[in-house]
Amino acid sequence: MNVPGELSPPAPTLRVRTQVLLWAAQRVSALVLAVCVLVHLVTTIYAIRNGLSAAEILSRTRGSVGWSAFYAIFVGAIAVHAPIGLRTVLSETLHWRGRSLDAAMVLLALALAYGGWRAVYAVVAGG
Amino acid sequence: MKRVLHVRVWRGARDGHFQGFEVPRHESQTVLDVVTHIQRDLDPTLSYRFACRVGMCGSCAMTVNGKARWTCRTQVTTVSKDGRLDIAPLQNLPVIKDLVADMAPFFDKWARAKGQFRGDRTRKEDFARIRPESTERRLVDEAIECIGCGVCYSACDVVRWNPHYLGPAALNRAWTLHNDARDVRRAERLAAVAGDAGCHACHTQMGCTERCPKHLSPTKSISGLKRAALEAALKGQL
Amino acid sequence: MRSSRADDVRLDVRSRNHPAYWAFVVHRVSGVLLVFFLPVHFFALGQALQGEAQFDSYLLWTEYPLVKVAEFAIVFALAAHMSGGMRLLMLEFLAWRDWHQSLLAVAAGIAVAFGLAFLFNLV
């Protein structure tokens, strides 16, 4: 006969309030991303109409304060949204929980922010 | 209609196997009738649970052809077009023996979600006055009929993937108490049901709402808790 | 009488064959695909730092049919993740209404529309 083990409450690495605020941050960044993604999808579809080229992209973005701001915000929202979402996916599929997962997600956020803002700089100013 | 049902029944505990039986087929036969026939006439060592057998107690809940159901309320013709039946214990719970699941974790989580009413009036005071048509009471009424059968818990993948997740039934009950104006443990309860092991872990898969034999919607209750917990967190009350 | 475990790891599709579950699968798969796509996307755009010519030579990759297929898949994933996400935001933040169930159809429609628009301009 299976004797049930006692399931002790989880030892949380994050306080409940923090967990809730992370969830909220992911939803708020989702709202920001909804706008950004709509604009980006429309722009992309418009841009590839006659094939994709550097000129096609850069003629729009080079020196543009508007596009700088737009893509900078876009990247910021991604850096918040993706790691929080991935944290859940990893904990559910790999059963990876605790401080090491949280630390890895912070690193991911920093990596996405760095890679993304570097890309924004590249199409706005670089080269 | 074929004269015989080909039934596979789970035997053992967590480790075990499916055992095959041939059961005579009748008109208006429920899955509980099938299990009862097997235990009485074919193999008395089969263990299973039932009580009222009329769809009121929820004791006979099992996994039938992959879906959690009340076996006393499940007609064989509904679930088996080809005369085949797979019967197993409820998912996401330890198996005691054969078709009997251990409901202890389910009720432990109910307790952990502060799923008990606590009021502050005594017999010396007047009755609490609750208007049945008030918004809050309507929310309670549409979720209150849960009898703790475990079908929703068995149907939820987040329960499966996140061992500490409180589950749809416990959270649904917490929601009814949250909206009960007489209850005094609101703040404590929100803290208990919020976060990674609580309502915020729900992915709106809606397996619970699909399978609930009383047609409740734990998903709706849980979304209410998400909003309530967020409000409390923002106000520094969590 | 093959021995096995009651909590067999393989998921039984029969109990997961309803719209809200498909929506969950699409949302999760598209999300994971997008996370893997982003570093590639940022790297490719970062090539503009080496100048327009270098950037252009990098963009030649997009002429390959296989790359075009991948691009379509990513655009569809993005549209699906966004519209599915908006459906979730409505389910979680608005008082529950029965017609919210049909949001899934709307979300799917939006995703398909974007996917097709991309496809028509791509080929």
C-alpha cells in the first residue's frame, strides 16, 4: 500500500508579494509588447514587400529618434517579459526551481537587454 | 450492439498493470455498474470506491478512457463507441490500490489554501445580513456547489507539473470564502493562495472547467483571485 | 500485462482535446520559439555595426527558401503569441463573460491574418 508522504509547504525563495509583482510585471510588459508587436509586424510586412535589404531597414532607422525610442522600449519590455515567462516553463518542464533558476533568469534578462539595445544602436547609429 | 465490453482496469499501486476483463453489455449501463460486476463476479480482489451511486457524493470518480469522471453518472454508451473501456484511478494523486486514489494531498492543499470559513459572530449576536442578489453573493453561489470529488484536480496539468500548486478545487473554495462577507480571514487567505504555488500558476488550460461534473468554473474563480491578490499586493496588504 | 506506472509520463491526448488547451500549447510553444529566435535576430541586426555592405551580405541568407519558411514560422509564432496573450489578459483582468470563450477564435483569426499577409509579401 502506498503510504502518502507529507507534502510540506514549499520553501519559497521569493516572498509571495514579489511573486505576485513578477506576475504583474509580465502582464504589464505584455501590454507594452502588444502595441510594439503590432507596429513591428506591420512594419516588417511592409518592409519585405520588395525583398529584404540593408537599405530598406536602415533608411528607416538611421538617425531616427522615433525608431530609437520605439525599439529601445520594445527591447526593455522583452527583457522583462521573456525571462519571467521562461522561468515558469523551465520550472514546469525541467522541475528546476529556486535561487539558481531565478539567477539564470536575471542573466537572461541582462543578455536580452544587452543584445537588443546593441542591435537598436546598430541600426540607428552604427556602421 | 456488441454483447460484450472489453475492459482494462488498473491493478496495483503506482507500479502495476492493466488487467483485461470481458463484461456483459446491457442497456443503460454505467461505468460503475461495470466495475461492480467485475469485483462481484469476476475478481473479488479489485478495490474501488463508491458510496451514493447517484451522483451526489463524488466518491466514484475515476479516469475513464483518459478522462476524469464520476463513474456512477457515466453511461458506457457515452464513453465507449467500440465496446472498449480503460478504467484507472484519478490522476495526480497517489494510488492506494487499484482504482482507489489517496485524497489526502487534495485535502491538505484545501487546508493550505485556508479553505475553511471563519466568522466572528457568536450565538448572542443577530444574524449576518447577506443579500442573495448582491454581486459578491452571486459570485459565491455560482462556485459554492463543489463537493470535493477531485475530478478537476485530476484534470489539471499544472497540478501535474508543479507539485506545490494548490489546485483548482482549493482555489475555487478560497474564492467563495473571499467573497463571503462574514468571513474574517480574507487577508490571510489571499496571502495563502497567491504566487507561484497559488492562483498565479494557473495557465487557463480550463481542464477543470471542462471536466467538472457540477459545471463549476474554477478557472473563473482563479482569475478572480488573481485580480484580488494583485490589488492586495499593490496596496501592500500581501 | 506489461508493467507500467499509474502516473505514466506520456500525456493522454483524450483529456486535453479542448480549445483552451490548444490555446495553451500554441502560446507556450510560440513563446519558447521566440525566445530562441531573439538572440539570432539581435545578432543579425547587430551586423549593421560593421557597415551597410556587411549587413547586406548577412541579409542574403534570407533568400534561401528554408530561411523564408523559418521566417514565416516566426512571424506566425509572434502573431499567435500576441493575440493569444491578449486573450489571456482579457480573461484574467476583465470580469468574466461567457462570450470571452469565443476570444480564442478571434485570436486565431488575427494570427492567421498576419501570417498570410507576411506570406503574400514574402514570396
